[in-house]
Amino acid sequence: MLYTGKGGVGKTTTAAAASVCAARRGRRTLVVSADAAHSLGDVLGDRLGATPVEVESGLDALELDARVETRRHWGRVQEFLRSLFRHQGIESVVADELAMLPGAEEFATLLAVEQYARGGTYDLIVVDCAPSDATLRLATLPEVLHGMARLALPALRALAGVSAPILQRLVSAPLPASGVFADVESLLYDKLAGLRRRISDPTTSVRLVVTPERMVIDEARRTYTELALFEVPCDAVVMNRTLTREAGREPFFSDWMRVQERHLREVKSAFAPLPVLTSPLQREEVVGVDRLARLGERIFADHEPDAVLCGGSRVRFERDGMDYVVRLPLPGARAEALDVAKLDGNLVVTTRARRRALKLPRSIAQLALLQARVDDAVLIVRFGVLRGAAAEST
């Protein structure tokens, strides 16, 4: 379960409360902070490191160090890039920064979480993610890298088969050792395949944490749409810091209560069919496992914290007469904000900030894109043979 939301909405507290609640209900639980600005240890009231620490019986916690994980998985690749940049006359400190490949830290973070998931020690792993945009990069990275790997691996295999002494006579720059090729191929092929399976597994889900504020809700709606584009399932929304009805009777809070109720109705409508769990505004700071346990019981009074509360819809390929139809659920998407194209056997869908290239089955890839529309939160793309004037114009 990955918890995310706009910075400052209380996702760390919510993730920690869910973890304590699950552990006290008998689930062996690990809660992981994947946010570079770690505050999980502060919320739990314990000092955490890069290896699991037992917070209480049934609950372990850790704060991942993305740079350490990156060195562990990409060490030889980074060292080669550093030597290459230094050869070009770039200062050592700058070369070290340039050697941090885009997405490498997110990839290493996912690999660390996957390692714990694969180990089978825990019934539930809760991930306290960075704010929404970083979580989108984290959750969609396996799909994006898969497309890159299809292009990169054949080239890497070809280079690895060329004799290094021959290449060295042709170029003066440092050349990667065979171990560098092996590391990249292992990461982009074997480990990436495992990550893609884990992210798309029905038992993996993202939970969006919001507060009753316009900008927070709008960002969560965009996140929901863009996760759906990559078929990363969300199963619930947690509305944090809600006023109780008792507090709403106070004159000072009555206007806030009306605004909150309006936002709550909007969230239930915009994110349907996801359940909306509420987390009440607390009288004092929620720090320590006992306070987190009480908060967790309030949030999950009617649910189990480790249960997938709503199944996600997947892309579907259908035959419709002579044509084929691709249906991709995109909750919250507007037709005018999407760009849809067919390119090299892929259906390419672009939103405001994300692009996905969806590999088409061979029977569809050879057909023309006839129409794309959004109907009831589903992108419907029709493929077929061009007929009449359209066929003649091509």
C-alpha cells in the first residue's frame, strides 16, 4: 500500500496510523519511508535507519536512503559515468552529480521495497511516499523503463560483443567494462520485469491522502488520472483533518464545516467508486504508536487496513464488427486535455504531464486509428481499415 498526496496533507501520519493499526490487528507489517525528507521516525517516536527496526511487536519500520540503494544497484554504472565525465574535463563534484541517472533513485527505492515484498516476512508493506509528482515517477517508472529497455538492450548486447581492444583504438574516451553491461542488462531486464509485475499486481494499491482544500483535491484528481493511465490501481481516498460534527456546532467552525461537507461530496463524486475514508482533526499532535493506533482505528473502523478496498479496471481490447476497440479507464480525464496517436505499433496517450506508449496486439497494430473519445471516464480508441474517401486520401 503506497500512501501519497500533496506535501503537508499528513500522508506520513496516515501511513504510520495504518501500519500500527494493521500490526495490532495481527498482521506482520513493515512501514517504509520513501520520502527523501524523512519524518516517519519522528511520527513513530523512534530512531530509524536503512534497515528494519522493530517499533513494537509485529511492526517494523525503516527509512530508505535512496543514494545508498542507488550505489548498491548502479555502482559500477555510476563509476563508469563519473570516469567518462571526468575525461571530458568536468570537475569531480559535478561529475558525481551528473552520474546520478534520471530515475535511478526512484528505481533503487522500488527495488528495495520489492526485495522486502519478495522475502515473504511481512503480510503488509506500507510505503510512505514522497509528494504526488515524485510518487507518479516512482509508480510509473517500471512501465517507462520497460519501453527504454526494448531499445537499449539490443544495443548493449551488440556493444558487449565487440572486442574492447578494437574499440579502444577507435575512441579515446573510457569504455565500460563487461560488468557494466551485465549490471544494466540485469536491472533493465530481470529486476525491471519483477517491478512491473509487483506494481500491476492486484494486491498492490495507491491510497491518496487529501485535506478539505481546493488545490489539494485538484492535485489528487490529476494524480488519480495519471496513475490510471499506467494502470496503477488506487483503492481508496483518505480525507484527513476533517472536523467532527461536535466541532462544527461551534460558531467559529460552522463555516469551515459547510466548506468541508461541500468538498467531501465533491471528493466522493470525483473519485467514485473509490471509498472515501475520513481522518478526524486531532486535538494534539499524533506522535507515538499509541496515538497512531487510536487514529488508525478511527480511519479503519469499517475496513481492514491491508484489504484492497476497490478493484481497479484494466485496459481492454475488444472486437466490434470489422473494427477493434481499445478501452482504457481514465477517471477524471477530459478529452481536450488528451493527445492520442498510433506510432510504431503503439497507442501513445499523452496527458498534461505524462505519456504512455501502450504496445498494441499484432492484429490491431496493422490497422489505422479511426477515432478516439472519452465516454464515462473511459478513453475509447477505435482501430480499423480506412474506408471510402479517407482510404483514397492516404
